[in-house]
Amino acid sequence: MNLHQGWVVWLEGTQGMSSGDPLQSERTARIRLIGSARTDAPLPFGAMAAERVLLVEDDPHIGASLLRALTATGYDTSWVRTGVDAIESFRVKPAELVLLDLGLPDLDGLDVCRRIRDHDPSAMIMMLTARDDELDIVIGLDAGAIDYITKPFNLAELLARVRAQLRRVAAAGSGSMEVGDLRVEQNSRRAWIGPVELVMRAKEFDLLARLATDAGTALTREVLMSDVWDENWYGSTKTLDFHVGALRRKIDSGPGPSRITTLRGVGYRYELP
Ligand code: CA
């Protein structure tokens, strides 16, 4: 699975997802995304945008079950069955995420991927593939796919990946992100707990945003250090512990467990509500 170095962070972020755990699913569902890379105007506090998902799948059973699950999760989902329809649909109504079957009746999924990317280079595409060999995957990535999932897949795992991916879209874009009563605005670099704005140093904000982006999943010390401090970081992680401590003093209130859990020998996890 861990084929592409550039994706290690994301893969880390999904490892903690317990797809079969109903409590975890229920908790994860409480993460709300507001805004996205394509939303120019910030939404009012508490508003929730329905992210658009374009599902491209010619298999009627897989398509129907995915459509049902994605719609039930709250995504504004369109389902098309051919590559031509996928390209046209994306052109008319761009989606935050495209779930794209590799084996389509008319066009090759990779061609569809390329053409969607020609239209919008930042399009987020997740391949659904029955072809499991590495070469196809690499070619798929070169064509602009950001992720793939191999059939047969577990529905809960797929939904967890979709959530993670959309959270990353929102976090990377001009939108903002909510985890429980925490709200983080990437563009203005501001964050709130409920109505109270947090006063933070630059690295504290970066760390909080990084943790919140993958809320509910364990992030290793190495990932946090390299993402927040330096891409080529090696050495002590004391500064990480120092910043987590400072963050905790700002975001935790009263007794009870911290919002950021220490995972001994691993790293940290921002807890879902
Ligand atoms: Ca197919």
C-alpha cells in the first residue's frame, strides 16, 4: 500500500481508522467540513457545505451501494456510468472528489483521470481499481490520481478514506475545518474553541492544524516534525513536546483528558469529539 513516499502522511492518517468499529465511525462522522478549495467566500460559523462527490462506476451494484452510502454520509453525490459522462459531468459541475472506476465501458479510467485533470489540475481523484499490480497504480498516479482503493473494498474503509481526503482538501484550500468545537481557518491562520479565538504562535497553529486535519488518527513524531518544522528533519523531538504542551494549555479547559492524546513511543492524536 505504501508505494509513494509523498503520501506517507496521508497513509499514516488512515491507519488508525477502525473501519469495523461503529463507535469510531459514529465519531468520525461528527467531523464536519466547511468550505473547500473551490469555495471562495468563507461560510458563516457552523455552516456546513455538502461536498460534491462524482462517482464514476459502471457496475450497477457497486455504483448503487456507493451512491447510497455517500449520499447517506451527506455528500452531494452524482453517479455516472461512463468515462464520457464523467468528463462532461465534471466540466458542468466540478466535484471536490472523483471516485473513478479504472475499468469503464467506453474510455480507460486513466484517460478519464487525465482529461479531468486537464480541465482542473487540482482535481482530487480516487481510483477504484480491480487491477492490483503496482505498475497500474503508478501509471494511475502519474495521470493525476491522488489515491486508489482496490476492489473488493470495505465500504467503511472507503468512506473513511473519502472523509480523510476531503478533510485534506478543505485544510489545504481556502476553507476551514471543524473538529467538534474546534474551528481552524487555514487562510487567515486563525482558530477558535467554540466562540473563543486562540492566540497562538505560528508553529503552534501549524501543529494544531496538522493534528486536526487527521483528527482521530495517530500521527507519528516523525511525521509531525517533518510536516510542521522541516521536510528533512532529523534529531530531537523535544521541541514537538514543548509545543504540544503549549497548545494543550490553550485548547484544554478544566480537568479531564486533553484534546491531544500522547501515544507513548508513537506520537500524538487529536481526539474526535
Ligand atoms: Ca468497471
